Amino acid sequence: MKRFPHHTLLASAATLAVLAPGPRVSAADDPVALRALAVSHCSQCHTFEKGEPHGQGPNLWGLVGRAAGSAPGYPYSEGFMTALKGKLWDTALLDRWLADTLSVAPGNQMIYFQDDPAKRAALIKFFESQR
């Protein structure tokens, strides 16, 4: 029988508890879960805290209500600017964007598809909290 360190077993048990079906707090009701979802989906390219430097993508602090393509110092792609210049990031635009970035802004450099409306809503709720 293969032996695993105690912390590995605890981590595995924690993962199973999160993935197991049954009653639990919805991400939409839990700021920690909202942040964890955003980190797992977005932090490879984006930062979230006010004043943090841009990553591969722009910093997302204050995204909701901000003009698309307006994060100071971030070099947006031509495809992004052509499709979104002058638009504000609101719930409807973010929902479309998170569902399929390429259909909203063909030629932009971000490729992301989230087909789960609940996850998109939770991500948007997180972005709304970042003010």
C-alpha cells in the first residue's frame, strides 16, 4: 500500500468535501468562495487588488462600471478596442464576455468560454464587489 503524507490526505479530503454534492453555501453567498472562483478562473492573467500591476491581462479592480479598454497603462489589442471602445462593463456585457470572449470581440487576445451561467453570475458578483 502506498503511503501519503498526512497533509496530502487532508488536502484530498478537503477537495472531496468541496466537490461532494449536497447542501453547502453557494458561491453567490460567500465572498471567500467568490474570490476563490475568480482566482481559479482569472488569476493566471489578471490581478484583482487596487493598485496591483497588470498581468498578461489588465488589473480587474473596479471593472464594473468602467469603460472597456480604459485601465491606465494596459496595451489592449486592436480587436478588443475595435469591438468594445466606448462601452461600459456592466452585468450584461460581462455575462456575454465571460460566455465567449471571441464572439464579443473577434480578434481580441483573451480567449475564455464559460458555459455555466451560475459561474458567470458568481464571477460578475465578485467583480461588482471590487470597488
